[in-house]
Amino acid sequence: MRLKRSITVFAIMAMVFSCSSSHKVKFPNEVDTKNKNIGFQNKKILHFSEFGIYISNDFEGARLNKISSLNDSTLLLEVLPENTPINNSAYFAFKTWASNEKEVYFQFNYPKGYKHRYVPKYKTADKSWVQADSTIFSLKDTTAILKFNVIKDTTLIAAQEVQTSQDVKDWYTGLTKKNESITQLKNIGKTHFGRDIPMLDIYSGSKANKDIIVLLTRQHPPEVTGYFAFQSFLETILQSGELRDNFLKNYRVIAFPLMNPDGVDLGHWRHNGKGVDLNRDWGRYRQPEVLAVTKQIESIVKEEHVKVLLGLDFHSTWKDVFYTNVQRENTNLPNFIENWFSGLEAGIPDYVVNEKSATSTKPVSKGWFLKRHNAVGITYEIGDETPRDFITLKGKVSAYEMMKLLTEQQLNK
């Protein structure tokens, strides 16, 4: 009896292990993506009576670790990453209000080796986000100072526009309802802290024989400009019209609008809930977010006997750039990149594509799409301070040109 039970337990463990570790992809430079400890913020509201103002980090997406008075007009804001080592993406977000209007200097302070990255943005009540200009924000050497008029209404000040998991959910839920005839919303797994990992499955009619295009974003929490491009891209795909109809008759889009909800809501600089850079885990799939997404893609490919044609991973960096793979011949779309970039330049006035091509040596999504599925993998990067209206335009034109190219390819078969 004991032998039978042991054999059964061993078989179950073997099945679980083989399922979770199947189809690993080797990269020249492996990265340790095992769970790591993170530092949680002490969430609270502080009252600085000498200034007559309140400051809070008690909300989703906040990042502010300590505050102290530097002098009678300046508050020192200490911002720490969730853990180290980490990329220099020093994110911050806090709320402030005053008993009476008060001009205050906020000076940002980071650990040794890290420096200020983002131009602060602020938002009061239902008003739009405003980017601080040179009259109130200065960055000299490593010293960043925001001169701000704190008012009675609560103002949110952040490195980038705060887009929590709930904000993202509101967007993709509304988008799904508007397009329910061609869009299915699924939760494909849970994060370390129990948040949903959402997926939008988009196709028209039958899903049989439809090769897939994969879209994903927010592997890194503060990278909202990439998310804005993702939004525009996906909304364009779903915009009714002849091109959309023809495109979705032949192709299926799998979209992952929030890869790292733990990191987003915890106000992380870069990592997930267990202190790991998700875009270094596309080889061993140790983290639940990457494992859920890759298993979903693998199951569709296997069950429907289709191919992954294209994988677009939307990120943010200092300036707009497309990171591409060197290898293009003999991939599933060998001429796509050149034709797509030509379409972007033709469709956007005075625009020149900034492309950087390299072989992925670390386990990133761009390399995974190529190595695992022979697909075109592209990291679609938007600059931190790229004008938001241009991001929308770029997302729209790039989606339109993708649909046009793939639809023409189908017609020419």
C-alpha cells in the first residue's frame, strides 16, 4: 500500500514538474530568476505641522519610503527600490495636500549608485496629468528638486502617470464589452500575491487554422508609455472596418495587458512580487506570470496546430526604439520588419524608425519568440517623455500597417 502511494505521489510530482518546466529555452547568459526578498513600504499618512501639509503613500502604486525636513522650506523624499541589484528606474509616487496653500520644495534622494530618471507629473482631482516644466523642476548633477504649490485638494505626484491594476482592468474590461463578438477575456493564472493575470483572445468566427500574433506589456511596472502604445495598438485592431474584418478572419491576436500586477500595485521600480525582473525569465519560467503566459501560448499552438508569427513586447526607455533580432531569414515572417518599418515611416509625417538589432543573449521575450517559435520578436520601446499624442498616433499607425501587411500576405498565398 505504501509503495503504491509513493508511486502515485512520485507520478503526480513528475507530471507537475514536467508541465511547469517543459520547453525551456537556452540563452548564452542565464539569469537567476529564483524568488528574492523585497522590501515593503510602510504605508501611512504623515502630517508636517511646520509646513502645514500632509503626505501619503497609502495607496496602490505608491512609492515613497521616508520623508524628513531638510530645512524650513524643503522636504527630503527618500525613495528605495524593492530590492537590489536593479536597473536605474527610480520610480516614485505620493499624494499631498495642505491645510492652506503652501509652496514646498521636494528634494528626491536615492541610494548610492542610483539617480533620478523621470520628470515628475502631477494630477489633482479629475483633471488631466500635467508634466512639471523647468519653472518648477530642476535636475542638476544628481540633485532633483520639485518646487510645488501644495493646495487643499489632494494632488498625486508621480514619476509617470499612475496606472494601477484596477485602472488597467477598467480599460480592458470596457474594451472587451465593446467588442464581445470577437473578444474573450480570460484570467490565465495568479501572481505571487493572488492578483489575476489577464488575457484577451481576439478572433472572428472560428479560431481554427489561425496563426497568432502575441502582444504584451507592463513586465516592468513604471513603463506606462509602452502601455499607452499597447492601448492604442489594440484599440486600432478592434476598430470596426473592412481591414479589421479581413485581418481577424485569418489571424488571432493574444494580448496580455498587464504582465506584472503585483509590481504595479506595490509601486516597484522594475521587479515582480518576488523581486524578479520578468523580462529575464523567458528561458526557465520560474515566475508565475511568465509561466502562465508561455503555457497559454504553447497550448494554443499545440491544440490548434498553428504558428506564432509575431510577438510584440511594449516597454519604455529613455527614447523611442525598436529592439529586433538579427536573425530574420527563415523565420515565420522573414520580410515583415523591413516592410513594417517602411509603412510606419510612410504613415507618420517626418518620422524615422530607430531600430537596434542584436542577438538576445539573455532570456528576454524578444529572444524567446525567435528561439522557441521561430517568430518575429520585437521589443517596442517608447521614450519616458515621448508626447502622449504621438504615442497614440504611433500605436495606431503601427497596428494598421501590421494588419495591412499580414492581410496582403494572406491574399497573395
